[in-house]
Amino acid sequence: MHERHAVTTHAPPRWGTRRLQAWVRAMRLQFYPMTWLAYSLGAVAAQGGTRLDLAVYASGFIVLVLLEMATVFTNELADYETDRRNTNAGPFNGGSRVLVEHRLSAAALRTGAGLALALAAAATTVTWAWAPPGSALPAVAIIGFFGILALGYTLPPLRLAYRGAAEITVAATHSTGPVLLGFVLQGGSVWTLTPWVLSVPLLLAILPSILLAGIPDSTADRSVDKHTLAVRRGAASAAGAAQWTAIAAALTAAAVAFVMGPVYGRAGALIGLHCGVLWLMLRRYRQRAAPVGRIDALMVASLSYLFWFTVLPLLAWTG
């Protein structure tokens, strides 16, 4: 006797499911934890590890999420030409490619960006109402200033990424901005040195990943005059700058710990260890003089490096 085996076929996802998947992909959710951790660092620093005002904490974070959504949607539109020409796109560079692959239309992305900005304005109003006394105006000023920087990364008239300010813009909007906002919304003063001091090593720790992300994109970026460091000086120079900013982040963290006490807890040595591994990986990359291509392992090593500068202080203050 012959047994009959059922043949199963996998139906393609329905239109609505494909559409939802495209929007999730366009949001680039892999980068939101960086913002959340920086924001939480500022909030916990203001409270010294005591109980947070969760309502204003949540409203402030919603503002940041919506601004980031608007930013990545507008980046897809403004960077269409370089993304279309990019043959080295990966999970950490080259955009989400929903526009290039016709998964979403330009009109849909414009609508999504507009809706995100409208909701961010509404959430900012709620945050204003819930902010502690004296914190509402500084919080809105921080949201406005860093929101303009984030949107101006690719949008005119600033177009910062096309004017040689790509790396510092991304680093500042993912470190100083959210740290300051979290600190102020929990009752801290913008004039206090604490959030500024904490954000410096974090900003420096973010720079290696941003510098490296420009390497796989450099050929396409050069063709559209997007002036990242990798375009202006080449892949080896960008990797070298990543080496030195990684070292600067570790040294600055040591200085912060010396001045403020054990900010990074007993595991602070992990920063130095990770820095050493990343430095060696970058040196090997520069010595190989490999042609421009995807560098996913380096991107993972550099992106994971920055988490020590938020996770360790959070554990030290809340543990």
C-alpha cells in the first residue's frame, strides 16, 4: 500500500499583510532601542534611580518615537536616488528600501510622515501639560531643536547629510537630545551639567557605527553628492575615525566615572574590553584594504558598543 502524503502550499501573504509588513520595515525599528535607552538614561539620572513619573515619561518617549518615524519616512523620500543606486544595502545601511522596491509609494510615505508629525505635535502638547513645573518650556524647546535637526538630516533647506554633517547630526539626535529630554521631563534642569556630561561619551560611542554605515553606501552617496566622511575621505579614513572615536568614548567614560563616581558600575571595564575588540576589528579591516561592500560584522560590533554607555549606568542607578 502506498501512503498518501498531503501536499501543503504556502499562500502568498494577503495585500493587507504585505502593506503592514512594508510599513513596519519602513519604520526601521532596529534603531529605536538606542533612543529609548538614551532617553531612559536622562530620566533615571534626574531621579537618581528613584521612582519615575511614568505618565510624562511615556508621553515624552511617544514624541521621540513619532519624530523618529517621521524622520525615517522623509529619509526614504530624500535619499531615493542614492538608495536606488546602492548595491550594498543591508539591515544597518541603505534605508529600508520600501520605496526602491515599490512596496510603498512616495505619496504613502509623505502621508505617513505628515501623520507622524501631527501625532508628535499632539503628544508634545500632552507632554507640555504633564511636565513638572518649570520643565514644560525647556522640554518643548529640546523637542523642537532636535526635531528640526533630525528632519533636517536629509530635508531642505538644511540637508545636513549632504553638507558634511551626517555623522554628528545622527549622533547628537540619538544621544544629547533624548538624554536632555528625559532629564528635563523628570524635573531636572537643562542648566545642570549631569545630562550634558553623560551624553558626551554616548555621543562619541555612537559615532563609530554612523561613520561605518557610510562605507557601504559611499559609492552610491558619491554619485548624488551626499558628503559623508566615507565619501569625502574614503573607507579607510572613515574606519580610522571610527577607531579614534571609540577610544575617545571609552576615555571620556573613564573621566566621567572619575568625576561623578561609579556611573558605570563594577562592569565598567567591559567598555574598555569592547573598545579593544572593536579597535582590532577596525585595524584589520583597514589593513585588508577590501573593496567597498557590506560590513555587517563591524556594524554589529559598533552598534552593540554604544549600549554599554546607557545600560551600565541604568543598572548602576536602578539595581
